[in-house]
Amino acid sequence: MMPSRPQNLLELLKIDWPIIQAPMAGTSTPLMAAAVSNAGGLGSIGIGALTAAAAGDMISAVRARSNRALNVNLFCHHPAQSDLARQRAWLERLRPEFEKFGASPPAAIAEPYASFLENEDMLRTLLATKPSVVSFHFGLPRGEWIAALREAGIVLLATATHLHEARLIAAAGIHAVVAQGFEAGGHRGIFDPDGEDAQLGTMALTRLLVQELNIPVIAAGGIMDGAGIAAALRLGASAAQLGTAFVPTNESAADAGYRAALSSDAAHCTTMTRVISGRPARCLANRFTAFGASVSPDEVPEYPIAYDAGKALNAAAKAKGDFGYGAQWAGQGAPLARALPVEKLMSALIAELQTA
């Protein structure tokens, strides 16, 4: 028996166009989110690496610029288990990379931010500020938190990389699922980073979830223009989520090295790596990912403890003018990125979508 027709997602989200800007922590900004929402899409901010107070300030900064729908994104990873021996060994493994820049690795590394799974202060902030949309990555929060957010009138989204995760999302009462294809930039939304990854592409995953679920499906991964959005809609998706397309915009927080790499031949080569953060993530090939090619997964500390070391190494390299150790997240559609203000990019996406 086929599932019932899902609710119209655009009406649910109160947006005009089926365009969702991915909530890229560290790259998306209040300026970016507000501009996307003001243009009729769904602007997003990543608050998973912030304190509850900083998240509240970021939500307020968006609202000062837009009264349209806003999505805030949270990380629902299992809290990291510290392994001091593994962490010390990792810092020693990285020592030669630090020494290239006249620096030493930190004496110790730790979890730089908490998972939403154990962050009640963040839940209270969400219930107080009531953003239009809250989305989850790496898993799902506890059922009573989902119920509380729904009762507050907040629309909920969650990322799935295969059908099993999507079924868990639907069963938990989440309003819509983000189908993240393997070609997507940034962190894989897979619930278990050490489990088997089917590595489904966006087209196959989107079509599969559309056929099997009774909630709306949002296609994500490799979509860079209006033609790509139209293709996702033809597969039955209710909207498309774009991340890499917004990285080079004027409103992005991407640094100069990230922008330069995205506009160079480096955009034609992305790779999945764990060494930057401890979880699989698709990045522009750079010095850090090249180093990571010789590293086995069991050497890297758990996410996000590994990020503590990665950020320190990137800071040491940037201080010497080397941008090759950054988290330059990008999907396989990176060569199609356009350096435009968000308003102009949104206008181009809408025009292309209408033409397609």
C-alpha cells in the first residue's frame, strides 16, 4: 500500500520557493539566513557548536533582519567518550604538521561543544525563542523533547542517509526528512559514523524515500542551480537544500582561503575525510585531507574531540598564510558555485527553476 500524500511543505514552512539554504555551522550567518528568507526561501543557521546564550543571540540577529521563516540546526551525536591514550597519540601524529608552521600541538584536547542530546539549556532557548523550524543532524533527540518542540508550534526536520534512518525520523514525529546524498558537502548525517554506509546518491535516496514515506522529502547533495532543484522536484521531493552554492556568497563567513579554493581547480576534487573533526565529512581536497589519506579511522579521536586538534592546526597554518588545513566543506557540485550576493543568487535560482 502506498503511503498517503505528504502535507505541502511550502505551506508548512511558510516559504514561497522550494529552496532551503543548508545550515552550515561556521559558514552560514544571520545575514545569509535573513537574505534567503527575505527572498522567499528558508534561511538557516547552524547553532550546534554554540552555547545556548550564543544561539539565542544568533536567532535575534536574524530576526532583526527578517520576519520570515528561520531554520536552526542542531547536532544530535552521541556524546564523545574521552580516550586519553588515543588523544595523546593523535596529537603526536599531528606534531610534524604543527611543526611545519613553527607551532606545537596543544597539550590536550577535549569536546569543544555539547551534543543537543544533553543540552537542556539549548532546549529552553528554543522553546523561548520559537524559531519557525528546528532541524537535526546525526540523529534525533529524545521523544519528550520532540513533543515539546512540536507543541511549541515548531516545524521539525531531520537528516537521513538511508531508508532505515528515514523511517526512524518519520516514526519519531518529525515533519519532514532531509535526504542527504553521498555527494553532499560537509558532515554525513549518518546516525552511526562507524556503521556501514550505503553511500546512496541524492537521486536514488530521494526517490526511495518519496516512495516509502508519508512525510515530505527534501533533497540535499550536489544541487547547485535551478535545474538541479527542478530535477529533485520531478523525483518527488518537496524542496531542495543547497549548501555549497551559498559558501561563496558575500554573506558567508567562509575565509579567503576557502573562497579561493572553491573558485580554483580544487573545486573539481572533493573527498570524504574524518581527520578534521572525527566524523566523515566531504571537503575540498587540501593539505589536511592529503595527510588524512594515510590515517586509519581508529587513530582519529571521537567527534567532536578531534575537531579541537583540527581547529588548532588550522589556526597555526593560517597564522603563516597557509589555508590548506581548514574545514573547507564542499559537495561534488562545487565547480558550479557562483560568487554572488545572496539576493542575486536567490533570484538566479528562482529564474532557473521557473525555466526548468
